[in-house]
Amino acid sequence: MKIAIVRLSALGDIVHSMVILQFIKKNYPNSLIDWVVDDRFKGILENNPHINQIHTLKLNEAKKQRSFKLFFRELLRVRQFGQYDLVIDTQGLLKSAIVSKFLNGIKIVGFDKNSIRERAASYFYNQKITIGYQENTILRNLSLICGSLGINVSHNEIINKNSFLFSKSKILIPKASYIVFIIGSTWESRNYPKEKFVEVAELISKVCLVVWGNEQEKEKADWMSAESAFIQVMPRLELDDLKHVLDKATLVIGNDTGPTHIAWGLNTPSITLFGPTPVDRIYEAPNHKAIKSSSSVDHSKLNMNDFSIKDIDPNEIAKMAFLIFKNNK
């Protein structure tokens, strides 16, 4: 069986979709699985032994350039990717549904119109899966393979999943154990305050590496390093380097954003901090915990002006960190 998975973006969502690979291969060991992704995120998929081929598209570049010519040129390239017995759209957006339709697939599977934000996407599928939009992200992704391939994935299988992110990076990392702080995200309201990250570092009193993705985050990281002897700033990292750094960490503490979710894919212990976004974006486990602010969240209409993440007590984060350390001795 030849399968194509369509998940174009974003980083954390791709990670959360990748968990399905090992369960497909467990039940269909001879299957060949290709992945269609925006070229910005190819690095997160690389080196995974369950992926036969990674196909990249420049749809985001077409959007930035407002170029319909580039958009349609990329869609036409999709026709050249080969023929598939099954196409699975885990993204559920109109653009991913169109890409799925352009693939040469016998069966195209996606969410039904009541299970996704962009309802029109469901019209491009010939098998539709129903699961509440507010349900856990991991369970939503797994529902697609369970429904289309007739398999079952238990809670224990998810908890005891194999790591599914792989790196060939040679970047230097500390010899001693370290924690990683993920300080940035696409929304400012999802960002835990830099001052409180410093408090967390002081409370835990262990080496804390800060990773960053743009100059604004770099300035924040440098300020944090100046405020605490426990904090060190990493150089700018490519995705393969980031996977390596997070893989070797004792703990990852970060906002609800892609790099933090990489820790889950690596089975690296993590604490994810939530303000304006729902906790069910992660699958909590003994080594993967969430701390949510007191605000309520409407899954269908997230409030970008909800800055309640700043109210999370650093002592609560440190207490949870020490509990994870104790459980992993």
C-alpha cells in the first residue's frame, strides 16, 4: 500500500501528525509512506525511517508573494508525485484539501465539515471522519488512520510511543545536564514573560539553554542571560540542530509553540505553558505536563488578546520540574 500524508504546516502541527507513522507501519509494515509539506518545514521530517519520500511545496512563498502563478505551478507539480492508494489530509484546511485532491489518490481521507475550521475542505474527501474540533489534537490525527485503515491505537500505545524525530546534527552541547527554554511563538500573547523565565531558572538552579528564532527573541534571550548565571543563549539553530539540542535535554519548558512540541516527539520531558490556547493541543503524560492560566478558551475562536499566561506562577513551574526530575531518577 502506498500512502501520502498531507500536512503542510505548521511546525508543531506536523510533529503532532507524525505520531501516526509508527502506528501505520506497525499494522502495515510493507506500506510506503510519502509526506507532502511546505518546504520551510522539511527539516523536521528528515531522517525518519518510516517516511519513504518527502515532497515539498512553496505554497507559503506563493502566499507571501501573492502569486497565483506560483501557487498553480506548485499545484501542478503535485500531479508528478506519483500514485497513491490512500491520501490522508491531517491539516483540514482548504489549501491542504486541494493539494490532497491534486494527488493521484484512489481514496482521500479527511475530517467532515463539522470537524474542521474550514468546512469547504471536506468536499474534497471521499471518506470523511467525524471527531469534535475541540478534541485532543493527537486523538484527532489518529482518528484519521484508525478510520481509514481499520486499526486501533490505545492510550497506552500513545503514552509509550517510540521517539519519531531524528537528527544528524553535530552541534556542540553542554556535557552536563541542561534544561531548554522555548521563549518565542507567533503570538505575543502566547509568550511567557522573560522576567518569569529568569525566576524559573533561579528557582531550579540548573543550566538553562535558551533557543530563539528571530532577532527580537535573541534580544530577549540575551537579556535573560544577563539577569541569571544559570541561563545561556544558544546560537541560531537549523531544525536538525534544534532536534539534537532538545533530544539531549533533561527538560524542555516553553510556550505552546512548535519547538516545545518537538520535545514530545523526542520523548524528552516537557512542560508546556498555555494562555490563550487550549491544553488539549498536547497529549499529557507522566513526562509531558501542561500548565494553563486561569482564562477560558473557545476552541473555535481563540482570543489573541488573552495575555493571561503572564499570571502563571514561576513556583508552580519549578515545582512541576522537580517532580519530573524525581520521577526520572
